[in-house]
Amino acid sequence: MVERSYRKKVNFRMLPTTKAGTTNLTGRMLIAMPGMGDPRFDHSVVFLCDHSDEGAMGLIINKPSKDVDMPGLLSQLSIEPVADLSQCAVYFGGPVEMGRGFVLHSGDYASAMTTVQVLEGIHMTATLDILEELGRGEGPSKWMMALGYAGWGAGQLESELAQNAWLVCDGAAELVFDLPDEGKWEAALETLGVAALALSSEGGRA
């Protein structure tokens, strides 16, 4: 599930609708339903960076990696950090292209050619310069680093939504950057008025 490579990797557009008038979900969040069957997405919250007729691409925002942290990642990239990033996680963004990195961040930073505003207060940059700036203690005030992404081919996400694999809620910078990871899934559900304890694997799409 959700392993198809997403080919439109550079031109992240924001469209009001996709084919046949389907709602464009760019900037919204997918909440994994219990019973999805894929442990990599268990209790995951996925921030959708792009959704169009060609497919969708998003980043899991609540699963810090157990294998790498920011100092370790910067060391692999030959970046010597000045700032103390020892408490900064690197997130499992999804199972596609896990060697590729993405930074979601606040709007107080922009790299002229590569930063894309996905939603007010949530931008994305996927180039080395932002990591160099973070290593110097500069760059955006709020950020999260992810390796890999979740990708859907044309019509694949719509099919999963029809199968009740996901609930959909509005994206919010507070949920991405400010809440503890272990609380993001329940917090996302609460924005829909859904209690986690009452949610069953047979729940429908919000």
C-alpha cells in the first residue's frame, strides 16, 4: 500500500479540484484508520504536500525514525553542525525513496528556487541548503525533517479513501510542529469530533 513512486516531484501545484471534480486535498491530512493492515502506516498522520490528477505525495508527521537522528544525518552529509540538534528527530516520511529528504517548515524561511508554500504556515524545502542552515542554528523557527515519502499514483488515493482506509482533516501548523508525536493521531481525530476509543476499522470517510 502507498508505495507507488510519485513522478511529479518538482512542480508542486495547488489545484482546486482534480479530474471529475474530485476535491483537491493538497494541504490536508490523512488519518490512518485502525485495521488498515500496513504496520508502517499504523496510527499515522500524513500531511499531503500535493494532490492532482497525476497522484498524490505526502509526509508522515508522527513517526520519528529509530535509526537516525539529525546529528547522524548531518554527519552522513558531511555537515558539521554548530547548533545542538541532539534532540531533533528525523521522521519516517513514508516508504517511497527513503534516501530522499524533505523539510516541512514555518513560513519565515524560503529558498528562492526550491521552497513551496503548501499551506499558510507550512512550507516545504527539499534541498541541502536548508540542512546547512539548520546546522548553523539558522533557517526556519519551526521545522521537521523527513526521509522518504508516501506516494500514490493516479486514482490510487481516491480508491483508498473509498475503501475507508483514511479519514481526512484540515492541515494545521500547530499539529505538524507543536504537538508531541504520540498525540498527533488523536489530536487529528479530535478536529473531526471523532474519539479515538470509539473509532472502529469500519468507520467511514469524514
